[in-house]
Amino acid sequence: MSDHHTHDHHGHDHGHGEPAVHYSLKDYTTGFVLAVILTVIPFWLVMGNVLDPSTTKFVILGFAGIQLIVHMVYFLHMNSKSEGGWNMMALILTIVLLVIVLSGSIWVMHHMNANMMPGMGDAAAVTGHGPHDMQ
Amino acid sequence: MSNTNATFPSASGGAAAVREYHVREHHPEQGTLLGFWIYLMSDCLLFASLFAAYAVLGRNYAGGPSGAELFDLPLVAINTAFLLVSSITFGFAMIAAQAKKLRSAMLWLGITGVLGACFLGLELYEFYHLIHEGAGPSRSGFLTAFFSLVGTHGLHVLFGIVWLVVLMFQLAKHGLSGENMRRLSCLSLFWHFLDVVWIFVFTFVYLMGVLP
């Protein structure tokens, strides 16, 4: 019943129910220029061997983080008020889960590798398992 | 919703009641975008687990080739450019659609689709090349994680292109109606989201993969 009414309204009143986002040329060009700069620098750093590798890793991860924010603001039009704040809430929850999944996996697996008995890979090869088993 | 049904027939002539009805019925429209956003967040978690798998397995070469030997950075740079430019052309399509310029919106959507197809073509070429060299997904833990992560992203782009083509037919048939604007907004979120994931793929997989 009420669904039918909704449909009627949209049938003859197009502009009415559109999302509140306003797509502006300025936002997209600003975002694009920033994204290009933030993409070119890490490629240049790696391909030109500008810094030493361990520093480069942190620097390019930093650039990726900044570019993430640029994309969020200028392309995905995120702000604390979109969808009554629920967009931001979902994003924050996702970031929390993401950090737990990523840091947890890396931490646990790193320690497992570090605490593995030395020579176990060789032992597996000797006892007839394929050399790929421990990889 | 039940409240609306109760008030609407009793005051069918009253402007105030109709106005209230309008405000209440605003929600389903935004609900779609919020729901789609929540889907994208769950997709984030899918990619997070693939990234975690790559972080764990990314250096297990099993005596096979390493990232430094396999990755062709100029090719990755071109691919990144395709996806980034397709992001802004999709933005132009949204601006045109907002201004109710159907023809221009269709043109920009078409360009976006072609750029997406170029990205996908180049990625398939890279995969074919790797498998041909004997560096297929079964070669080592590193390559398994690499193919799962990059392949899943490519699959998303493929579905994005399918959606884009279907939406272009919808636009040609029904024009820039409220429904089609809603669909465009969802696809816009999806397309930009894929570009965001690609930032981390090229940084974490390719650029960090060639570093010792």
C-alpha cells in the first residue's frame, strides 16, 4: 500500500528523492590532481631508488594513507554528516575490524615463523614429504 | 510507516499531512545508499583478509621467482593511470547526470567503461604472461596470495563494467529518472571504492614487492 504510493510520487516528481550529495567539478579536479601527485611520488621513489628500501616502505605507505583520505573526501564525498552520520559509523567500525584482522594476522604469523624450531623444513624433506610442504 | 498510513486517509486534503508524508517517504532513497555503503564496508573486510594473507605469504617464494623479478612497474603505472583517469571520468558522468545532460553523461560513462576494460585487459595480459613464464598461482605461497588478491580486485572491476553497461541501457531506455540517479550514485561509490582498493594493491603488492 505505502510502497505503491512511494512509487507514484517518484513517477511524476523526479528531482525530489535524489541523494543529498552534490557532485561538483571543483571537488573532482582537486581530488584528481592530488591523487596523481600522491601516485607519481611513490612510483618515482621506488623506480628511481631514491631512498634506502626500509625508509621507502614507510614513506610509500604514508602516501597511500594520504591518498585514501583524498579519495574518501573528494571522490566518495565522505563527511561526518552524510546519511545522518551512519556512513561514518560504519566506516569507523570497518577500520577497527580491519586493524584487528591485519595487525592480528601479521603479528601472530610473524611470531609463529620466528618461534618455529630451526631445521624443521629440512626434517620434512628428509622424511619423504615434498619440499613444498613447509613453504 | 504504519503511522503514515493512519494519518494519510484521514487528512487527504490537508497540505500539512501531505508534507509530512513526503518527509517520511524520504528515507527509503537514502536507505539504499547507506545499505550499499555497508556492503562496501563488508567488501573492505574481504579485501582485508586477502591483504592479510598476502602480508603473511608474500615472501614465501618456495625457491621460485620473487616480486622483484616478476613485476613490471611501468605496466603497473599505466594500469594505475587507467583506473585513476576512469575515476574522474565517472565523476564527470555524475556531474553531467546531475545537470540532466543525458547525452554527455552517457558519453562519460562510455569512456569510463572503456578505461575499465583497458585496465582489465592489461591485467589479464600480465596474468597470462606470468602463467606462461611458469609463475602461476600454484608455484609458491607468494604467487597464490598475489593471484587471489589482484584477481579478486580484477573480478570486482569486471562486475563494475557489467553493471555500467547494464546501467547505460537503463539510461537509454528510461532517462535520468530518480531510480536511475540512485543506481548511478551506487555505482559511483562502487567504482571509486575499487580505485581506493587499487591504491593499496599497487603500494603494498607491487611497489613494496620489488623492494628487497
